[in-house]
Amino acid sequence: MSDSCFSLDGASIAFAAGQTILQAAMDAGHYIPHLCFHPELKPHGSCKVCSVRVDGNMMASCTTPARQGMKVESATTEVDDQRRAVVQMLFVEGNHFCPSCEQSGRCKLQATAYELQMTSPHFDHFFPDRAVDASHPDFLLDFNRCILCSLCVRASRDVDQKAVFGLAGRGIGTRLIVNSESGRLGDSDFAATDKAAQVCPVGAILRKRQGFNVPIGQRTYDVAPIRESDRGGPEKR
Amino acid sequence: MNPIAADLKSADMDTPRKPKVRIATTSLAGCFGCHMSFLDIDERLVALLELVEFDRSPLTDIKVCGPCEIGIIEGGVCNAENVHVLRTFREQCTTLVAIGACAINGGLPAQRNHLPLATLLQEVYTTRPGLAHGGIPNDPELPLPLHKVHPLHEVVKVDYFIPGCPPSAEVIWTFLSDLLAGRAPASDRRTIHFD
Amino acid sequence: MSTATGMQAARVNEIVARYQAKPASLLQILREVQECCDWISPESVGIVSRALQLPRLKIEAVATFYSFLYLQPRGRYRVLFSDNITDHMAGSRELLEQMCKRLWIEKGKVSEDGLVSVDTTSCTGMCDQGPGMLVNNIALAGLSAERVDAICDLITDQVPIAAWPSAFFAVEDNIRRRDILLKAEAVPGAALQAAFARGAEATLREILQSKLRGRGGAGFSAGTKWESCRNAQGDTRYVVCNADEGEPGTFKDRVLLHSHADAVIEGMTVCAYVIGARRGFLYLRGEYRYLLDALLAVLARRRGQRLLGEDIAGREGFDFDIEIHLGAGAYVCGEESALIESLEGKRGTPRNRPPYPVTHGYLDQPTVVNNVETFAACRLIAERGGEWYARHGTPESSGTKLLSVSGDCGRPGIYEFPFGVTVREVLNECGARNTQAVQISGPSGICLAPDEFSRRIAFEDIPTAGAFMIFDRRRDMFEVARNFVDFFKHESCGFCTPCRVGTSLLSNLMAKLHGGRGSPYDFAEIEKLNIYLQTLSHCGLGHSACNPVLHTIAKFRPAYASRLVHHEFVPAFDLDRALSTARQMTGRDDSGAHLKEDT
């Protein structure tokens, strides 16, 4: 630890060389909403939910290196309004029907929406036609809920040393794909022990035969809001 | 007594007797679960009835919504009749509230949206085994389904949203208390739920 | 295995072998497979995957990023009409409709016999001679109804494109005004000799002294870039010429590469000498595929002249050569870090910056990325000196700028002006009348109204990559903005949420207004989306995706006001039409089977 500090909503945050704003904030026990960031994986800054105002400009805090003396605003109405809009975009882009989703109560997209006091998706829904892949014996892949955060892509590539998942297409046609000739998860070398099986923030990669083993109302974010469970230290799942 | 109810009651007693606030409620493509949850406010319903009276609602059996201060709708917009009812509510109610998952993002009924309507009608009325092959019903009394199920805000302007499937009685009660007391209903991150 | 598949496999293997099965050449390999096989079949993916030892998924991820690569058959003739607003103004949409009718196909679909598909593509850079078109990625310009009929005949008769009349592929330079850059005679090797005589460090000083700023639009000092790269830690250095001229309305790089290729390549070679690079790349946009053979010939000639290769111009130890990489239809690759990703054979997703390419560029090594015109200017500076060059233009914007003038004017084409020229002077020179607006630097640039025509083309006033699209009073500026919004939606890379989703939401709202369903609510929504795009997006594409709307709202508000036909919110979709399937299925047409428009 060096003596370098920056200001986060007026609080002084110490950071080590090479740390990003989000990493330093989490180490100091401060919550900044985020979805595509995972402390064990290389940040890449795509979801933009962790955006903060740095000396006047909005920046993704997960990829912006901390700098001595920088002034970071995170918990402001203006910043939260913009984050909420991003989360709302993710909701209308896919098909997110929380009441019928097994991830409900453990879903970071949902919990982040609560945190940002989102009561409606606001925009017009795209209602895309996306498939469900149930070919794997132990896992269900529901593309309707994928938010393209690429955590599974990075986990598979960087931790599992495989390439089970990838992003294909472009623009609004960007989609998650699976590495097998058929394109199905059951024909890939995906395994339940993979890191990629554990990092999905939403209900896109779901373990089979676990449904409702924890009742709705008693799940991770039912018990404690995401700002408490995701504000630092090892990920709680 | 619930502090909010007390709050309402004192507000009520401090001022000269005001005409009651008219509220209409209905369910479009919904399951009435939000209405059931509303009834779960239990004895607070009595306190509420001192302040409000119901226009069109399953509680009154009034069929057409008249002028109201507040309209509360559960369910998504699935067919032509839903559109008529929703438009009437929007015209008649000063404040329109979407309650529950279906009203807010289409919910369960909207899970048909990825299938073409023609395929659905064919499957349900002609190809499914065990049918009498009566064909797709064409009685003018029946409302025609829309291509897709839409949340309310895609069809009319909506003033407030109460998410949940259903939202709890507490959440509904707090929301109404705020609205009736002239406060902007606050969405509390601890009570927002989508399930 | 059928003979056809066997033959295809042999060709794919040949392509892979030519690129030595290098993963960094993936995009080039896929482009060639597409070219020779008409699509990239699952078998081809398998061959490339095995040869390059890359997972299939990686190949699919790259192939699906680029518009001109197809994992499904798209016909033996793939016709793409350029869809820029200037093409529309020249009648491209009517011609597209004519072609679809003649060929009995629907836009975007492949004919039943698998022969042909017709669709649109982003600006092909033929704005001064539009409408433009690509057939199997070969450019055609100056389309007319007669030409389209003739093309339909050639396609139905299955005449190979190589046998089509050469006049169909004629592309004019249309150089209308020359200044120091276009007047200069580039004697091959002259600038290099001047640089050698001075030495690398002194040549860098000349570039710095010239105050040359990048011509791609951002205007970063070229000399500073070279200096940073020269001083950066690295095993090896690279020179990259950004010829991914994708900004709609821009075509000056096309002309430079067609008629002044030696100047560009010599500029790159001077840069290599200054920074100490041994390898260079020219990243040519896929739409300019038709220039490839001529450019390869120039490179070959220069190798013969010993101006590329080993011991260049007799200077022992100065080795440098250039490869041409072709893009495949992705505007975002014009962004330098996305371009480098693409050069490495990946999806063209802009990198997180810092670090910048000058320290961590191609293969993470120090890399200079400059625009085509910048390198051409460097050649001139190396020959004539920085002080001489800085005498042209304005103190903050030295030298000249090539403007790609198109739209409503008598003489569209290339105009070279010293920086500081006013918009009005350009309009007068190109014969524009009744001008309502000028869009400078393309959709991501700025839209000017007549009261701003005395403003100057210069980094201190109106910076530009060169596009200069003119709209006279007949044009509907709302539709101009809508065309640009759709362009950004099509070209968004999809990496970050605000741009991926926001550009679609914005496009939908503009379509809603276009469809007569607009109300003040939608107008407020558009303004909000503009803020999200501008402040939250990952790269310049998203930041500028709202510019066309912001500028036209500010300056041509009546064009929007006339679209806000409703006082209250109305749905984006037509409710009555949303009942049409049910009406059809039930055979009903009674009043209850319809929904009246909300008023």
C-alpha cells in the first residue's frame, strides 16, 4: 500500500499503484454499483453501470486507474440517474421476467436495479426472440437473460484456460456463443467445476435441479442489499 | 394503529371534511394477484375507506371507469379490450399507477412474445390434440389479441410503478398513504422487489 | 465429401497456407475465403480453426463482427447499395426497389435459387458520384436506372463480374482544387533522400516544426505521436496507415490512394525511418477492395526501386516493408485502437485507453497510427521542411486540408484548401446554391446552418476529417439526422451498453417521429438518450452518435416540431395493425376488430 489517495464522495480512499477506482473503493469497503466487474477477473468496462464522475467526466470506475488527488463522485442523484438508465437498457434489451426466473433474489442485475430504485424498465421493450439451450446435463443456458457482461467469457478464457463462451455479432446483434460445432453447450467442454459456471451475474447460466432449494424471500439479496454483500472482500454467492 | 394510518387519520381530522378520493382498479392481462395483495392490507382497508371511495374495481362491480383521482392497473396489454380499458383509465384518472410485473414489463403473458401470434392461435385452437376442431373463435364479443403483449407504459403515459409479483401489502399501503397524503411516493430500495 | 466441398477445402487450405496459418491473419484469411467461396461455410470454419489452432468460437466471433463476412450463404452475387444520405439524395432507394422488383427478391433476403441478395451497406465513399454500390465487395459508382437494369441482366445471365463492362467500375477522382499537397510532384524516393540527409532526429524536428496535426479528425500532433513512439519502450515498432475511411461523406483517402499512393507510402517510410520501424500496415477499408491490386503493384514497384524492403535507398540497415490489410465492413475500425485489434485478426472493439497505441499498439508494441492524408503531408514536409509547411494554413492548423465535397452543389469532388478557409468560400467554389445546411466531418461531426457559414475549417474552429455534405433548402434535416442515427446503430460495435442499446433506442424514437407518432414526450426522451450516449459510451462512436440529432434539434427545430403531431404520448407501434394477424386468423372485420388511433 502506498500513501496515494483519491476522494470518493468526499471520503479519502487509499490505493495501491495499478489499482482502478473500483478496486480501491471496494478494498476500502465502499460500494459502487457494477455488473461486468468481478474481483477475480480482468476488468473490461463494458456495462458502464460503475460509471462515476471523475473531475467532471463520466468514466467506468472498473477500468479507470486511480490517480493521486482525483475527485470522484459516485453517490449523486445525477450519476445514479444515468446508471439507472443503463440498467433499464439492459432490462429492455433482453427478456427479464423476474417472477419466473430461478436466479431471482440472487441476480445482480435485479439487485442493482433495486439499489438504483428502478421501478420500471422505462424504455420500450425489444422482446427479442432468443433461444434456450438445455443440452448440457447439468446446466441451462438461457440467452434471454444474458446481459453480455462477458464474465463467463473471461472466466473460461483466463481462469479455466478454455474458450467455452464468446461474444459474436455486432451492435444490438451482439450475442453469447458457445464453442462447439453444434453451438450447443452440451457439445462443449464446459464443466460444472469451471469458473465460468460460477460468475454469471444473472440467470443466463443456471445449474439444473437446484430450483427453489432456497425459497424466494430468503435469497442473497433478499437478506441483504447488494450494496452490503458486494462492497468488498471475496464475492458472496 | 399503524403509524401511517394514524398519520392519515390525523391529517384527515385536522382539515375540514374533504370529498373522498375516487380510486379505480382493474386487471388487464393479469391474474388478480396484485388485487389479492392489496386486500392483504387487511384492517387498514377500513382506515382507507374513510378517505377513498372505489369507482370501477372488482370490489364494486362498477363496469365503466368514471372520473377518478387515482387509477391502479395490474396486468399487461394483451388484446383490444385491454387497450380500451387502459385508454379509459388514462382519460378518467388524474394519476395512473401500473402495479405488478405484468403491468410493468408484460410479465408472464408477455412470454408469448417471441412466438408469432398466428402460430399461437393455430397451436391453441387447431393443432393441439384433444380439440374438437372448432377453429379459432371469431365471436365479435371476444376481444382480438395483439401481436405482442405490452406493458402499460408502451401504450399510455403511466405516472407511477409499483413493481413486484405481487408487491406486498406493505408496499401498496405505503404507496397509497404517500399519495393520499400528498407526498410523492418514494421508491425505497429496501422494499422494491420484482418477484 | 462431394467434389465441390473437396475443391472448396483445397482453396481454403491454400489461403491458410499463404498466410502461414497465423492467427493475426485471421481476418485476412476469412476475407479471402469469403471472396473465393461466396460464404464461410461451417466446413471452412473447421479448416481455419484447425489450421490456426483457434477455437471455432473465435472464428465465428470475428466473422460475425464484420458486415462483409457471411456464415450463411448470401448468394453468388451480393449486391449492397450504399445507404448514405447523399446516396438517398441521388436516388439510391428507388434504384434498390427497382432492382428488387426486377430480380423478384426482397431486400435483405437471398433469392430462392441462391443466386443473388440485395441489401444496403454504410457509405461506400462514392458520395461525389453516387449512388454507389458494392457487388461482391467491388465498388460501382454513378448508378442510374439503365445501369441497374443492365446489372440485373448480367446477374440473371450469371455473367462473372470479371466479364462485366469495365465502364461499370469506373471511379472518378474529381479533383477540383489543388494546393500544396496535390500540386506536389512526388518523385519516388525524394523525401526519403531528404530525410536521410537530415537524419532521423532532425526529420522528426521538421515534422514537429511543421505543426502537422492528424488528418483523421482528432487533430493530434503527428510529430508528438512519432516522438512518443520513438521514445517508447518496446522490442519492435510499427507504422500503421489508417485507410479505413468509413465516415459517411468522406472519400479523399480513396483519391489519395488511387492517384497519390507513392506520396502516402513514402510518408509511411519516412515515419518508419524516424521511429525505427521495420514493418508497416496499410489498413484499407473493405469498400476500397477495388484499389487493392493497384496498391499492391505500387508496393511491388517500390520494392523494385529499392524504396521498400532491405537497405532502403542504399541505406544499410534501414529495412522496412508494408502489408495491406483489408477491412470487411466495420466503421468502428477507423478508431485507432479498434483498427489495431482488427489488424491483429480480432473483433474491432475499441480498447481501453490508456495505454495508447504509441506505447502499446500492434501486438502491444509501440505503434504510430496516422491517417492517409497525414502520411502524404509528412512526405511533403520531409522534402520541403517543417518551417515551409507551417507557413500554410493558420497558426494553429498548419497546411492544407482535403475536403470531400458532396450533396447539393454543382461540382462535387475533392477540394484542397489551406486551413482557415470559410465554409462560405468552399460553398462558392463548388457551386452550391440555396444551401440550408452543411454537415462537416460526417455524422459524427457538426451540422452548420447558414448563419455559421463564415466559420472556418481549422482545428481551432471546425475540425474535420474532410467530409463536407451540402443540403439545399429542399432537404428535410430531420431525415438527414435520422439517416445518420441509423448509421450509428448499424455500426455500433456492441461492446458497451449505452451505445449498443442506446443507438437502437434512438433509432426507434426517430422512426417513431418519422412515422407520425411523435409527441413532446418522445422529444424529451431523445434529449435524454443523447446525454446517456454522450457521457457514458466507451468510445467516440457512442459519444458522437447523438451529434446529428443534437445539432439538427438546435439549428433546425421546425423539422422536429412538425413531427410532434400529438400533444400526448402515443404508442410507438400501430395498435390497429397489431390486431391484423388476429383479424386475418378469425376472418373478422367488425368494428370491435379494430382499434382507432389514439388522439
